[in-house]
Amino acid sequence: MMTHRPLRFIRRGQTAALHDVPPDRTLLEVLREDLGCTGTKEGCGEGDCGACTVVLGEERDGKLHYSAVNSCIRLAHSVDGMALWTVEDLAEDPLIRPAGPAPSAEKAITLHPAQEAMVQCHGSQCGFCTPGFVMSLFGMYQNHVCHGQPITRELAQEELSGNLCRCTGYRPILDAAQQMAALPPVAVDEAQLLRQLAQLQSLAADGTAYLAPTTLPALLAARAAHPGAQVVAGCTDVGLWVTKMHKQYAQILDVTRAAELLQLGEDAHQITIGAAVSLTDAFAALVRQWPQLHSFATRFAGLPVRNSGTLGGNVANGSPIGDSMPLLIALRAQIVLASTRGERTLALEDLYTGYRQNVMAPDELLVRIVVPRPAVTEADPPPGRPKAASAPLGGSEDTPVPSVGANFLRAYKISKRFDDDISAVCLVVNLDIEAGVVRRASIGAGGVAATPARARQTEAALTGQPWSAETVQQAADALQAEFSPISDMRASGAYRRTVLASLLQRFWLESQGQDAVSVENFRLEAAV
């Protein structure tokens, strides 16, 4: 018989303890149905609209880390041992106090700056989406305002991309994001909350229905012992199976508590990303190495999804429209699979055997992704837009070719919406060019086959050839011939093939120093 581990978290300065919570029950269900927290709304039920946004707090390296997440697809047991805030808590939490001297010994605030700014800027109309926006603003307040960092218009747009408003309009909400810092400051008593979280972690929480081992050996042993358990990480896809497909799971194996899978390391040769590292943190590591990936990374879903979802989960899931895999393929990434029998390493593109099928044995788990660092990288782009190479990569009498090993990388996402949308086509091109000749080509494509794919024929058409318009045209023809994409609600197969060729031509033009003309360069200015 399956036993249920108790679910414990900190809310309003107190420990909430819930018993007999099924392993596949969502956090939103617990909040609304069990705790009566109906301020947190249910909208889409799939992590797109953000009406269900809550904020989690957890200890990382002795400090509190705040994350806005979608409670509709987050499993309730995944927040065990964390702090939790809903929209009802911001003015009621005794641990949130004025940052300066309090006017009295009593608790102190009426509305949190995230709420007050929405009032002052008229950021709410029907009000259904407002709780989610407020919670995303609260996360921004804790992560930026409390550290003295300004909230720019661009930052507000990025971090609110996972919240959908159908009637108010985004300008007053973006105004509210920037207004928060001008209001009387408040602060979470983090020292007290960290002590409470430490006490919570010391409590035993055993059970067989929801397994969350804290070490890699224990995780692999659990995988071997319970091969039928549903493996979850951030649950941004499995959560949809629960809410949309109404699947039920008697046993869950959560990989996000294993310390080894949460490690993110960098050295002179490679970036090593544990499979349970969030998409937010994984993309940040990649952007530090390749700054031109910033826009691509922020267009992967919305921030609450990236805060919950993990890079390892996205890779293991193997969706043909998952954006991280074409990028990792182009970056020549390898993955490490592990079981109680040992580890094995393979190229990421070799993981997949068919639609959402892979080579993993029933007792194996993906434990880390290894991305090699190039010997020479393109210069950092200026803020606001991707940068073309300092000289055209074909070279001329007036413009020298780049140094040996020069690395030119671009990632393209084509979708109907700019933010928070699924790709119709994703193409990532990574070339090493020496003396005007393509010495190495790595190309990853998504949305064009049953699996994330490496464009091997196109790579062959480029390798060893002069980097010229003629070579690009031949490679574009090869790229179109290499895939036979299907037609679906996002795009027709013919459109996808045309876009593939067009993107390779765009890559060529950008390599020649032409500025990219794209909605990515558009900046929404504040009203005056």
C-alpha cells in the first residue's frame, strides 16, 4: 500500500502541514479547494495565462531565492519544505514589514508595493488576471527592488511575459512594475524565514507515493526499485497530462531534490548543467557564454514556466517542438545517463529514436548536460539587439576575416506570438570559420521532424566550403530537402520548409554585418 508523505511549507510565518495529499494533486487544487485561497485563479490550466501565479521561497547557499511559478501545473508535493506566498498573503504575512523603522510595534503595511503600484497606475480592470500579475510583481520586487536594482521597461516586459491580460492592457501594468521602487519599501524578514525553513528541512517526510530522494545514489536506487513511477522535474509538461488529459498517477518520482542534479558548473572547457537545474538558471549560464542568446532564452515560454521547468526535463521529454534541444544540438552538447549500473555519455541528438521515444533503459535517468565552450567566441553584442560580426565573415581586402576558430552562433524562433508561444520552426546555426572557409558546422532544428533534429546533410554542404552567398544558397537547398515537416495548426509543411531556407539566408546576411530587422529589436517605451 502506498503511503503519503506529509506536505509542509511556510505560509504567513507559520508551518502549514497537510496530510494525505495525493501525489498527483496540483498546488492550485490544494490552495483553492483545501485551503480556500480563492484569490489564486484558475484560467487556462496549462501555465499560459499566469492567473494562478504564486511565489516560492527556498534556501540556496544560505540565501533566500524567490521564484514566481504557475500553481495550476505544479504538483503540490514539489513545494514541500519551501515558503509560499499567494496574493492573499502579501498584506497579511507578519514576516513582510516596512524596511525602515516601523511606526509601531504592530504589523505595519496595508498593501504591498506590488499591490499599491497596481492601484496607483490603474493596472486592473476586470481583475481576474490581477492576482497573477501582482504575484509576478512581488517576485520582481524581491529579486530586483530589494537589491537596489532598477526595473527597466525591458525587464518588466520579460518577467511579465508569462501573465496574460485580456482587457486592461499592458502599459499601466508595466508602469506599475516601475512604480514599485518609488513606494515606501518593505522587506521579508529573511533571517527568520531561513531559520524556519531549516527547521522544516529537519523534519522527516517519508512516503512511497511521492518519492523525492535528496542524493543521486538514492534517486537511482528509487528509479530501479520503482520503474513504474512517473518521473517529474518541474512538471511543466506532466502537469498538462494531469490537468488536460486527466491522467492519474499513484506514484511520483521527483528528481529535483537530488543535490547532484541541482549543480551547475563552469570551467575553461565546458558548462555542466545538472538535469534538475531550472530553465531560468540554465539559460543564464548559456547566455553568459553566448550573450546573443538572451532574446531566444527569454522567449522560451514565460518566466513562471522557466522557473519551474528544468533543462533536463525538457531534453528527456523530447518534444519535437522543444526549443532547448535545437540549441543544445548546435552547441554540440552531450548528455549523461545514469543508473545503478553506472553512467554513459552520448551526443544529445542520439538520445531520440522516435516521437517522444529515446534510448533510456527503464532504470536510467538523464542526470546532466555538458556543453563545450568554444576556444574563441564572437564579441558580446551591445544591449538591446544581437550583434553581427565585427567584420564580414567572408572577408575582403578592406575587412579581414576573423581569427582562427571564430564562432558565429544564431538561434531563431518562429512563432505566431512573440512571447510565450510554441515554435512553428526553430533553427540554431553554429559555424566555425577559418580564413573565410567553414571548418565546422553544427545545426539544430525543431518543428520539422518527429524528434529534435540535427541537420547533418546541411552541415555537410557547408563544411569545407568558402563562406559565400553561393555556398549559403546550396546549403539552403539542402536544408529544405533534408526535412519533410508536417502541416498542423501552427504552420503548413510548405511554410516550414520555406522558413528554413529563409533563416539560413538571414544568418548569412547577419554574418555580413547587416543589422537584423526583427520584432526582437522593438522596445516599448513608457508613456510620457
